[in-house]
Amino acid sequence: MIGTAWTILRKDLQIELRTKESVPAMALFSVTVFVLFHFGLQRNELEGDLAAGVLWVTLILATVLAVNRLFVTEREQGGIDGLLLAPIDRTAVFVAKAGALFLYLVLLELVAVPAFGILLLGPDLFKPLPTLILLLVLADVGLAAVGALVSALAVETRARDLIVPLLLLPLLVPVAIAGAEATEPLFSGNQAAHELGKWVALLGLYDMVFLLVSIAVFDFLLED
Amino acid sequence: MAEQAAAPVIDVEGLERRYGERAALSGVSFRLGEGQTLGLFGPNGAGKSTLLRVLATLLRPHAGGVRVLGAALPGESWKARGRVGYVGHEPLLYRELSGRENLVFHARLHRVPEARVDELIAAVGMQRRARDPVRELSRGMVQRLSAARALLHDPPLLLLDEPYSGLDPAARELLDPLIGRPCGRTRVLVSHDVEAGAAESDLALGLRAGKQLIFGRPDPAAIRGLFR
């Protein structure tokens, strides 16, 4: 199953590298939103809960762009039929798609987080960076699992662009809450270790639940 | 005509398939033995492609019995997957990848060695353009690659939806030993060319509006009647 997932993931990355449809759009979107917040809030610097909220909401909205595109190649170019005709474990398709989305999110964050630090964040970004990376990676796992599931569900519908945010954003509310709550002390300098542990645990639990749910139902989503 | 084997490769009894309320296939029944070719005929919207997709395990039958290569669909679809070669309306190739990259991708999914990819690229006469992105190829070239994709895993059953559309006579000649009658595989062939399709077939199935009107030895006059 892992070998098949890797084959599909490699194909997706090859196509993304050539079309540059998802990651550049996500990165550009995030930087644009930071600029809009910069002017909209009429603040040169943000800190604390406001900074955390802006960062997480921007990352989650950027995720919507990638989720919209995740299965489009399969549907528009008939690739999904090729996958369904092959004697493969269909969980491999989920693992590959979630893996691709995870990598897109990591690449997005490599651009968006430094841009956020430069454009909006008041406190120094370097000191809380290791903890922030842990939070982002945990959140990315959940975003990738839910995103792959929603993308597979929405790609069959005519109003895919509407369905994805309507389904995805409510499901991502726990990530937004846990991410923002865990990040707020990092951006205000009064980090309390036990509070951080609680939100990290919540993100971990969210990842586990949605990974298991996605693996359990994904096969049915691919049926006609 | 090839002798019908005791256990048919395809056994369909009272097949029904709906899209919403509309019946795309209703009461379709036939058997196809090993090495035989079934010609599927009918006007646009008759249900030919739907039948092919059901046999390919891409669509679930809603009623009736369907057995493909001994696997009862939809419950045992997994047994038939990987043993069917399917050439549909879509080539099932990614436009941004080259023909060779596409075939290598499908070969890995089917656990077929890469040497088979090069063998088939040569067989369909695509050596010169195999490394070009599929989006830069002509329709006929894409169709040749699509046939190569369908044959990668050496399937005993071929489901062919107008496989010669967009091909020039030279390309047809090239593909004939691979997917034509000389290939010796069991085939279901959709064709709008009544004479050529009938000549290629051992049995003919005529559909109109999802209903089976003809089944038996191919009779071009009767088949033409489907289009009136």
C-alpha cells in the first residue's frame, strides 16, 4: 500500500511541479491576506491573540485553495478511472492525496510564516519558532486528512468551488481554535507549558480521529 | 466463431443501471465466451458506454447479475480489477506527463516491469514522441497510448469504446494485432461503423434507450435498424 501511495504521490508532485497550480497560489494568497490585514487593521505590528488568529485563519483559508484542486486532475483528465481500474488498495489514493496536501502546506508555511513575521508580527519569530513548527506540523496532518476527504467528496459535485469551503471550514474550526490558543502565548511572550500541552494534545487527537475516519470512509467515496 | 467455453468470461442477466430516475440500462442479458468478441451497437445515448463501464467495475449495477472473469459484481469487483483492459472515451492519461511517464505510472499501479512499457511504446509506434507531454500529442497518438495503457498488464478481457476513433489507416494497422481480432483476447467492442464492427464481432448486442433489442450473430441490416 505504501509503495502504491508513493507512486501516486510522486505523480501528483510531478504534475504540481509542471503546472504550479496549487502551492504558488496558496503562497501568493497568504502574503496578499497579510498585506490586506496590515492595511485593514491599520497596524504595523500584531501580537498575542490577534497575531495568532490572523496567522491561523490565513493558513486555513489558503488550504481551501489546494483542497479545491486536489482531485481536479483525476476528474478532468480521467485519472480516477485509471486508479479505480488498477488492483490497488484504495486507501493508497487517500494516503497519496493527503500526503500531497501535507507537502503543499509545508511549502506554503515556508513562505507564509516568514512573510507573516516580516509583515505583521511584532514579537521576534525566532524564539517561539520550534514550538510553532511543532504546532504547524500537527495542524498540517489534520488539515491534510480532512482536506483529502472533502476534496474527494466535492470533486463529484458541480458546485465544487462552493462545496469545498462550506464543508471544509466548519470541520477545521477545532484546528483554528487549538492552533490560535496554542500560538497566542508564543506571540505574547507569556507561554505556559501546561496550556500548550493541552492544545497540542487536542491537535493530536483531531489528527488521529480524522485520519481514522478518512481511511474508513474513503473507499465508499470513490464508488460511483 | 470461437467456441463458447463452459464458464463464460462475461455473464450478464437482467442488468439494470440508472442515473437518478432514468434507466440507462434495463433488462440486458448476454454471455460471452473466452476469445469471443461482442460488438456493442446502438445510437448515441443507447447505454453502450454505460454497459462497458459496468463491465469494467467503474459503475455499480443496480439490479441483475453480472459476472466478469468469474467475479460477481459489484461484491467481487476487486477480483476483476487488474484483469480488464479498458479503452474509453477518455484516454486516462495525464496531460502534463509524457506518454512514457503515464505508462510507467500505470505499470507501477499494475506491478508490471518497466520493460513492458518500452515494449508497448514500440508496438504502438510511439518511440519518437514518447517523452513529449500528452497535451502536445495529436488525438490519434493519444489513442495509441491509451491502447498501450490498456494492454500493460496483459489483460484477458478488453473493453473497447470506439478504440479506432481518431486513428489514421497506418495506426489502425499498427493497433490491429494488439486490440483487433488477431490479438485473441475476449473483447467487447463499441463501434459506430456497422460493417467494420460486425466483421470484427462473433456476437452483436444492439441497444436503444438502454433496452436490449438485438443479441446474436452480427447482422448488419438488423444493426442498421437500431439507428432508424
